[in-house]
Amino acid sequence: MIRFYLHEMIAERKFKTGKKVTLEMIAKETGVSKVTLSRINSQRGYNTTTDNIDKLCAYFGCSVAQLIEHVAGDEVE
């Protein structure tokens, strides 16, 4: 299963900038819909496009490995 670290990336950005970061703000700046961001953030195993992953990596200035991780099914929390 693929695990997204979107929640952690948002928290890190808030900490670094000292400013609130919302899914709505990310959607506006990346072009990834708020619904998709919400699903990535909350649905276990959500499937999204590589285009969305690319946009999120560009927004957060991170690598794919910092945003997503493959975990075996029995390792999921």
C-alpha cells in the first residue's frame, strides 16, 4: 500500500513559515483539487496520479520519497 505524508508535510510547512496552511490554499497554488487533497490526506491507500504527486512535490520542495512511501499491507498503522 502507498502511504502519503501530506499531513506531515503540511505541519512541517506551517512550522517553517509560521503561517496556517490549508488544503484550500494548497489546491489554489498547485491546481490539485481540494477533494483530491482531502482524500490523499485522509483515505488509507488512496490512488492519485503522478501529475498530482509532481505538483505536491514542487509545492513542498520535497522528493517523492518524502511525500509517499510503500508499506506492506500488514505494516499499516
